[in-house]
Amino acid sequence: MNELSIAFLLFFALFLYIAFVEVRIRGKPNLRPMPALDFLKEAFQKAIESGRPLHVSPGTGTVGEKDTAETLAGLGLLEYAQRQGGLYGIPVTSTFFHPTAMLSGYDFKRKFGPAGGRIYFIAPEKGIYAAGAAEVLKNERPILNLALGPFGYEFLLLSEAAESQGIDQVAGATDPSVLPFVYSSTEHSLIGEEVFAAKAYLAKEPQALAGVIAQDVMRFILIIGITVGVILKTLGVI
Amino acid sequence: MRKVIPILVAVLTGLTVLADFFITHPILDLVGRTLLQWAMIVAAFAFVAGLLNIFFTHTSRVFHREKGWGYSIVVILAMWTVLVFGFVGNGPHGYVVSWIFRYVQYPLQATVMALLAFFALSAGYRAFRRRTLESTIMLLSASLVLLGYAAIMTDLWPVSALKEWVLSVPAMAGVRGILLGVALGITATGLRILIGMDKPYSD
Amino acid sequence: MIYCPNCGTANREGSKYCNQCGARLTPEEGIRCQICGAINSPENEKCVNCGASLKPAPPPEEKPAEELPKVPVFPEEIILTIEEEAPDFLADLRAKVQEVVLPEEEREVVPPEEEKPIFIAEERYEEEKPFEGEELPPPPAEEKPAVAVEYREEELPDWLKEAEEIVLPPEPSASADWLKEVEIPWLEEEIVEVPVLAEIPPWLEALRPVEKAPEAPPPEEEAEEKGVLQGLKGLLKPAAIFGPPEKIPLRGEVAELSLGGEEIQKLIKLKPAVPAVKIKAPPKEIRTHRLIHFILLLAVLIPMLLGWPSMPSGSPPTPPGVEKFFQTVEALPPGSFVLVAFDYEPYMAGEMESVAYPVLTHLKGKGCRVAMISLNPAGPALAQALGERAGFLYGEEFVNLGYIPGVEAGLRALGTSEGWLVRYDYLQGKPLDSFPAFQSVKGLKGWNLIVLFSGQSSTLLGWIEQVGSTVEAPMVAGVISGLKPYAEPYLGSGQLKGLLGGMADAAFYEAMLGKPSAATRAAPVQAFALLIALLVILVGSLMRGESHA
């Protein structure tokens, strides 16, 4: 089993690199439209016109533990928002669950230029984080609540607070037990792996696009493998 | 050179811990364990940065009399109280800190999360009125599951059995699919950092 | 610093490609094609991408003037020549146009023989009158048109030569009858039926220009008497500049225009423009949501106060996971070592304590020695409170091992270390060796049962994957009801020997144990509240809502 895992990882890494080179040579591939991210682009335009800030929450995860990848996806979107904020003067307020993620927030703000907006470290407890972020929403009155990353049930608290203030929302989570809440409480949602594709859609960085392409190919391979395995198992071959 | 060193450190560290997962060797085990402990220590020190952020952010709100500055005073006082008594009372299991946790933090957290039930209901109410195909399917399955959970207290066992089937077959199939996709996304993100393609850290 | 034109990232001086997105920072050497934008080598004459010529075309040679074709280009030129040659049958009409458009003093009074078309720029320029005190610059030299139009007598078409002067009726009548009397001389030779003019439709009639009464001349302005602007008229008074602005009439207040027409008035009275940025107002469904919350509160409060409904006795079948859990604990010999993991956060304690308490009571009744551990920083405090509540004696019947940081990494270290990762207890800080009751267990070896109380899938899966494969002790789990579907596959595969999912399963466990407690009281109330919630959702979905494409 270990050998199979190593082979899978090596193949995935190789294909990731090939996809990266292809994107650099041939340019950006055509990606299927995602309505939530199209709405996000419109929201940036509204933020420029209205002057109200954005609120970005990269989830209730940490950098360094099991939910690092989802937290990095949320931080990638925060980086994009800070970059747009620095270019067009949109204040970006961000709330953090864990200080390891907060350090990245400070880094993005330093790199892309301050355009207003605060960085809040709330608390490394999920319920407390959601309550604190709800208070930030109430005080700052952002035009958009962007919540993307590893969320738990506390997401409901945050989204209801935004909804009661009339704040538009774009949200995404990876935990299947939370996805029903994400889908039902927000109109524009990103489900599961779409969270990882968000940065590729918006920033169109070659490495992010390569990751999306490689994921698609590996998914096809897995589907074929599962289908063949089910058929063989049904026929009694294995 | 200034850009290469961080990438090199990240790649080598990641590959070492990954190799430790697959290969059993005493030296590799020792190095891998040490690196993980260092990561935990660094994460713990990041809390110091978090504490400073809380202190300066809320102090600024108090001085500038921004909206909600009264609550900021409460936050600062609570933070210093727990810190001081934590240092004085030998850690988190000291009498004062334990009392604060048991009679202040725990009831407050439980109360805040008890609101989830109400918010889940209003979110569901809002979603099911959207009149789309997805929300209709969600409404039907939610009705079946809710009825199944309620019927567990009665003799309506066929409803319970149907609920168990819905949860374990179609719902689980969807969950497995999402989990597979998420796992691929996590693997791609990790590999991008391991081979130096992506840099979520600063220079 | 060089800023990338594609993504805006700052790059060091001298960089050729952007570090972030790979776009080129320095302009490439070569010729850029004007058609497709591709960069070509300086030696290329045609673009390698689209084939367009890269060299600019030479300017056309100038031809002498007599070679230029004599083609009339501008209609003014044609009219000029026609006016010179043909009779001036438009003179009367021109006069009428001037009466309508221009105020009286601006109307040119041109003797009939000197009338010229007003739309010829040269003549209009000659008629400009300078302001008082100002000298007109000398008129520019007459510029000949770009294309010379020279019509000689023999070149005129026949129909122009035979053209005669046409006299129009002096006054236009109210209706369009005058149109019927126009004689078109060049059509005399051809008999053409003049089309019968249709009646003017009412909507067009409504747009007929109405003669406007001549306005009173504006009062003569006084000239400035002193200062630099002495002698000038028409200057703004200082007070008018700094005074309040004139009231701009709203659209509804505009006086009827001289053009008239009800349709134009309707066009003017438009609705105000929609603001560019629509700030979403707080939704009106807030009141409905408050009502929903109140209904749910009553659905929970009233049954709790009344003590109804109660747990049904006997007939509902016990879930199989609950039975297996019970049997596994029941099979433990007295004095067994049980490792209990408290991996839920304080906000889940409401449900998880009702799941954990009957299990701890069962373990206490079997005389087991319990060690509590947690992957959550707040877990040890919750474990301590629950252990004391279940009646365990600290140090003899239970010990608190504290918090293990780094979920998976910590579990891996816990599972692979030959010694014991945890050296001191949470409450007293003593070495574990100082507790005689627990000296026979080292690391993960020597335990009779591992019980997991988990509120998150990450911790549950971490224990099963990292520890379950390395220890021989059976593993059972108590989880929140939302996590039960994710844990059941592990029950089916045998990795978990028992499963309690939420308050309802805990109520069944208490019934099997024969010691009803919080779960027995709360589970029926929870079921009733779920039914009410279902009714609210169904009623809400049947009510009129918004429909989305």
C-alpha cells in the first residue's frame, strides 16, 4: 500500500509539473464558469464604487495541522483581495482564527500596500471566532463577506450575522457536514474542491491553473479505476 | 540566493517528513519527530503575535472611540485577567483560571453555539423557498431525515430505516465524491509547496 | 522596482520576467505588427503571424491639379452652382425658415437678387458682426475647396438648362396644401401624377411647431465704469458668482416648450435615475425569522417544562451501534485500563456530555481505571469536570493526561513512541510513575479499551487511522449526531466496535444501563422540536417565495 501511495504521489507531482509548463507555454486554459466567482468580481467593482470595505475570513483552520491546505486556499483568496485592494483602494478587513494564518494576513498587507481595513485575531475557539467575526461585520459594515476555507458549524453564526445586516456573501467550505449550511445560508457558494480552484479562477496564476488541471486528470484516473474495480469485484474477478 | 534559500528549506523539510511517513528508519524517525516538534513550538510562539494584535487593535479602538469601544475594554480586561492569573496560578489548571473556564467560558460558548439550531432553521427556511431543483431535492431529503430522527422515539421504524438508508447510501455517495475531490485538492496544494512551485510564505 | 504590467507584483530592477505570473517585463526587440501585435524580427518584411506588411506604404505621388477628376464632392458646391445657374425658387421658403428659427434682429434682410443660401459657410462668415469695441480679425484668405468644381455652360445637364424660375406662394397655409401647388419645372415634360397627400396623423399633428411669440428684448446691460474691465458689458456681478446657485428647475417643473406636444411632455417627466451602486437594505424577512426562532424556542421550552414527551418504553429497536458499544464495555473485566479521549470543543459539550456521562458511569460501575487525554486545548478541563461528576477518585480511579498538540502528528508520536509521550498529569503536574494505579501501562500498550468522544471528523479519523492500526485494544466512539453518518462505515468495517451517535443513542444507552439521566429527559424533547422544525420548513416552502432561474 505504501508503494502504491508513493507511486501515486510521484505521478501526481510529475503531471503537476507538466501542466505548469504547458500553461506557461500555451497560455491559460478555458475553465468552466463558476457563478460564485463571477459574482465576486462584480462585488469588487461595487466595493470600488461604494468605498465600503470587504471582509475576508480564511476559515477556522491553522497553518501546520490537518487543515493547512484549506487554510492556504482561503489565504490565497485573501492575497487576491488584498492585491485588488491595494490597486484600487478597496479596504480589506480580515478576521483570523489562528495566529499562524494571521501572520500571512500581515504579510499580504505589507506586500500589496495598505488601503485601509484591519486585521483582527479573534480567538482559536470556533464559536468565539464566529461571534467575534459577527461583531466585526456589524461594526465595519462591509459590502461583501468572503468566507472561504475550513469551516465548522460556527459558519452558520457568521453567515446569519451577515444576512441580517444585508451583506452579500460568497462562501466555500470543504467539510461535507458543513456544506449543507453553506449552500442554504448563502446564495453564492463554492463546494468542496471549488475552494481550491478559486485562486486559479481569479488570479490566473500558472501554478494554480496547473493544480486545477492536474486535479482534473487525476480525478478522471480515479473514476476509471473505481469503475473498473467495481465491475471486476461484481464479476468476482477480484 | 535570497529567494532560493526559503524554497530549499521548505522543500527539504517537507520531503523529510513525507519520507518519514513512508520509510521506517531510526535516524529518519528522529529527524521527522524533531521537525514536527519544532513546528509545534513555532505555532505556539505565533500566539504571542496574536496576543499583541488583540491588545493593539482593541486599544486603538478604545482611544479612537470607534463603534463598540466599550466591548474592547471588556476584551482587554478579560485578556489581562486570565493571563495574570494563569501565570500566577501555575498554568491553566489553577483555581481562578479553571473557575473562569467552567463558569464563564464554557456556558458562554455553549450558549452561542446553541443559537446554531435557530440559525440552521432560518437558513433552511430561506433555502427551501428558493424554488430551485437543488433546494427541492434538499427539502425532500431533509424532511425524510428529520422525520426519521423524530420517529426514533416512536414505533415508526420504517421511517427510521428509510432515514438510515438515505444517510448511508445516496448521501454518503455524495460525501465520498466530495471528499475525493477535496483530497485531490489537498494533495495538489501540498505537492505544489513540496516541489517549490508555490510559495505561500513570504521571501 | 519594476511593476509587472499583468499582475502588478513588484520585481527587482533588471528582472526580465515577473516572479509571480511569468509575464515579460522588458519590451521585446523587434517590430510589432500593427494588425495582430506579434513581434517580428527587424529583417522581416511581412508578419510571420498574419502576413501583413511590416513596412509602411510610400505616400502617394502628388498629381497636378488639372489631372484631378472634376467630381462634385460636397453638396454645398453643387448647391452653389445650382443657385448660381438655376432660378431661386427656394427664396421664399428660406425667408420662412428664418422667421421661425432666428429672432427678428438676427434675420438677414437680403434683397431678392442678393439672397444666398444661408448654409454656405463663406457667406455666413462675411455677415458676422463684431462686438462693440472689438475689431474683427481680417477674414481669412478665401480658400478654394479641395476639389475644384467647374461647371461650364456646355457641361450643364439638359434639365438644368431648361430650368425656369418658380415662384412659391407668398404665405404657407395652415395645412399642407402648399405642397400640392409646387410645380416641378424639370418634370414638365413628363406627366407625373402628383401623389395625393395623405392626411397628417394626429401624433404628427401634435408635433407641429407652434409659432412662438417674440420675446421681449433683454434689458440693456450697463457697462463697467471702473477697473480693468471698464467699458465692457455682459459681465457677471460679484454677488452673483458667490451667491447661492439658482434653483435648477426639476423635471416636473419645466415649462411647456414651444415645440409643444403631449408626448414630449411625457418623455420629460421621467423617473429618477437608478443609483449606480445599490446598497442592499436589510431584508424584510427579519421579522419572519424572529417568528421562526420564537416558535422553535417554544417547541423546546414547553416540553422541557411539562416533561412531555417521555422516552417510550420497550418497542423502538435499539440501534445496533449502541448495542455493540454496550456489550463491549460490559465485557470488560474489573480493574481494566481504559483510555478515554475527550476531543470535542466546549461549544459541543451540551450534547457530548449527555453522550459521555452514561459511558463514564458504566465504566465506573465496572470498576475500570480511566485515563483521560485530549487533542483539544480545552479538552482536559472538560474531562476533569466530567470525571469528578461521574464520581471517579483522582489518582486512584482516573488520571488526567492533559493536552496532546498537533492532532495527527501528536497521535503518530503517541503511537510510535516506545515510552510514554505524556510524562506528567494535567491536574497536579506529577510524573505518571507516581500514580500506583497506572504504572502498568506504558505508551499505547496495555490498554483494554480506547473510547473516543469526538465532535470533529478530523480527530475521529486521526485516532482510527493513526492509532487504531497500531494497537490491539478495541476502539469505540461516541460522536455528535451530525458525525454519525461518517463514523458508521468504520462500524461496518470493524475498526469501531461500537458507536453512539448523539443524544438519542445516549438515551438508548441509559435505558440499557437502567440509569436514566439527562439524555433520557432531553432526547424526546429534541425529537419533538425536530418535528416542529420540519413543519415550519414545509409551511415556509409552500408559501410564496422568490423563484430563481
